[in-house]
Amino acid sequence: MMSRSLRGFTLIELILVIILLGTLSISAVSRFNSHSFESASVAAELISAIRYAQEMSMVNTGQDIDGDGNADYYQVVIGAGGYSVSQNRSSDGVASAIANPVSNESPYASTWTNVSLSPVITIKFDGLGEPNISASQTISVTVGADSRNVIVEKVTGFTR
């Protein structure tokens, strides 16, 4: 008499598992939207740039590059489709391009064609790292239908 092996899976069980995995993967893939990843990436890059300008302002506290007796500052200029970080002379308001600390490319700026940033604003940081904004500032990063907010706090300049 032949004994039947009880180890392994039947063909029906394997087919059912493959069908279930296929169904789950289709529903999972449809939840991933490339715009949500892009808006998160742009928001993270903008936060990094704002924090860098704040850090450089605090590190270079009281630095006077133009010799006018006033401390110069770092700023982030946020436009409709990008941003730039620069060091600004207090006497004449002329911005000097600075290099990106990661890539060492100058100027430290980014622009995107399919991204909308609002409002258009210039945030300047003093030697204590305080931004020149009268209230906490919310910057909206929009890519397609997906939107993220970057918030710069009034007194501390903390950016999230």
C-alpha cells in the first residue's frame, strides 16, 4: 500500500497564495503616489536649507564682511518654484552666493518646474538665529494634488 506524504503544499494552496499576494500588491502599489514622495523630498530639502542659513548666521555671529560696522546675515529667498541661500551684507543689501555644503556647488539654490512654493518670502536670520518674521511662517509645498507645509517658528527659527 502506498503511503501519502504529508509534507509540502498542494497546488491549490500555492495558487491561492499567489492570487492573494497579487491582490495585495495591486492595492498597495495604487496607494503610492509619486507626487507625495516628491513633495516630501522638496519639503525636506527646503527645511535643510532654512536650517543651514540659521546655523551659518549663528556660527558667524557679528561677522562684518563689508566693513560697515554692522553684522551681516544669512537669508533664504523662497520663490514660487524654488529657493536660494545667500549671505547678505547689511550696508547695501547685496547678497553673496554661498556653496551648498553637501555638493559644494555654488550658488546654494534649487528650482523645480512642477513644484509650487507659497508664499514668496525672504527669511533673514540674525546672529542669534532669530528669523525676521513677525509671526510663525507656514510655507506650502505643492506638487500636483499633494501639499506639505514647512513651518518656521517666529522667535526660535525652528523649522519643521
